[in-house]
Amino acid sequence: MKLIEVNTPELAQEFLMVQVRMYKKDPNYIRPLDKDVNNVFDPKKNKLLRDGEVIRWILQGDKGKSIGRVAAFINKKTSNANEQPTGGMGFFDCIDDQAAANMLLDACREWLKERGMEAMDGPINFGERDKWWGVLLDGFYEPTYCMPYNYPYYQQLLENYGFQLYFKQYTYYRTVHDPIPPKYEEKAKRVLADKDYHFQHLNKKNLPKYTNDFREVYNKGWAKHEGVKPMTEAQAAAIMKQLKPILDERIMWFAYYKEEPVGFFIAIPELNQLFKYNNGKLNLWGKLKFLFNRWRGACKTMYGIVFGITPEHQSKGVEAAMIVSAGELVINNPSIPYHDLQMNWIGDFNPKMMNLVEQLGSRIYKTHATYRYLFDRTKEFKRAKIIK
């Protein structure tokens, strides 16, 4: 076996194709868009590369056939946020062979050690947690957009190497027709009967207003958590700008109390149900395919990316009332194609949010895991801290 560093456009293309070939017979596999993977390693697209570092390898076996790939990286913003400096390992794909896996993972470990790291997390992304994060342990269905998909044996390859579970990640699922449990339906009815509350979906014509409402709720609900900074107007605008080309205003909902924003539920069409026809390409023809498949209603799933209620309105049924309002529109409007809802993953370090979505009738659909490997094997391993 031979490790080859990715340092040419041809090898960067081969880095993509390693996965494509490995999964070509798997009916659930959806090829990621090439640009979404390439952008992670492009200094012009990934601002973390301004002061971070990254490297990629391809593993070749007999006769030069590619049998695995991996990337290692140091995110300067997060590497020192742990008890020990921690780097990342990601984009890991490998045949079912422990020696091959060990060779890839050894390369990551040694590269990170040379740069002062004392641990590595993986498989993770060189960027935000909403993409390419974790290894799939359970729920081997079609992957959602930019979420990892892998064969079941990956878990054993990583654990045999010595990785330990840092946290589990749960993707929740419900249909739009699933009833809310009776206890929360009653709460929802009380809130809906209260004239001080009202619920409405986003209106594209007034996007700045909803952008500000989103920021206001976020800052009240999230900024109190350790390590989370208040969202600026510019950051909120950037998020909405990114969502604008794909958003469906009918599935982005806001809750108000006496005209003040107190909650939101932001969902988008599940893009992999559209991109799966593109074979990784988003050139002109790929964009036309995307638009055609969206027009014909090929996407039947909403993907909930973020959900929040301000602290003073939690546990009152506001979240249930918002879901009921959204559900009534989706169910009663034949022009809206959605049948299913999947929620962006929730870590097992966040039991409050897990409890909330379960109370609303959602169930665990997929389980991913983030692992950690301590280079000093005598050190005590600690799982991710629970959010209280």
C-alpha cells in the first residue's frame, strides 16, 4: 500500500472519485456535489485556511488502485478549546481492511503530532458542524445534503484503531401528518387561543425583517451558552443570503408574542432529493436539472436546520403551536409537496433539545458519531460536556 498526498488537480479529482467508486453499487448513496467537497480545501472558499492547515491523502493498493482517502486539518479557532490541542480527521473512506485504515489514520496522527496537536476528532469537517460531521452508525438510508454516508464497517475500523466515542448525533424524523402527542396538542391549543401570540411564515418580500427577527431570537436563546457569541446583523444577513436561492418561505416559521419575535423554525427543501440526479455536477446542465426536479416536486422532505424559542417562552407550548400552524398550511395546501421532515442532527450532549423534538412526536432516524483519539493513551478520556 502507498500513501499519496493530494497536491495536483488530477489527484484532487481522484480524491472525489475514490468515494464514488466505492459506493457505485449502493442504492442509498448520493454523490455529493464536487464543489461542496472541493470548497473545503480551497483557500478562496474556506476562510479557515487563512491561518489553518490541511492535507489530503489517497491510499493506493495493488496495481495502483485507490482503496482509501482521508484528510487531516488544524482549525486554529477550535484546536485549543479542549484540555489538549485537538486537530481533525475527515473525509475518511476505506475498504474493509484494518491495515489500510490504520495506514490512513496513522498518517493523520503523525501529521497532527508534528504540529503540536495531542488528539484528533473524527470524522469531522474542516468547517462548521452542519456539514460532513460524524460517522454513520445506524439508519443507512439516503443521506441528507452534506451529511456523511458510509458503510457499517467504518465504526469497527475506527474503534479498532482506538477512537473513543466523544458524542452521538441524532437525526430526528416525523411526517407532516404525524399527530403531536395529546399533552402537547392541548398546550398548542391554549397558545393558539391566546391573542397575544401569532405565527406566520417568512415572506420573501420582507426578508430584512425576518432576518432581524431570527437574529433577535437566536441571541436570546443561544448567546447565553458558553462559548457562543451574539450574532451580528452582518452574520444574520449572510445566513439569509446563503439560504435565499433555495428557501421555501412556506416552511420557515416565526412565533410572535405581542409583536415581539419569540421563536422560529427554519426548514429548507432537502436538497439531496434534487441533487441526486446531478451526479456531483452543478454546471449549467446540472442547474437546469436541479430547477426541473424542484419544479416537478421531486423533493418530498423538509430539512429542519434550526429551531428555537426564547427562554421566557419555553415550556409553554409555543413550539407545538408553531408546528401545528406550519403543519396545517403544509397539509391543506396541495401545491406544497412535502411529506416528511428530518431535523438537523442534535448531539447527545444536548438532552433538552432532544427531549423537545421527541415531545413533538419526532423519533430518532439516523445516528452518527463523533470520535476522539488521544495521542497519549495513558490520559483520561472524557466525553463531550452535557449542556445544562
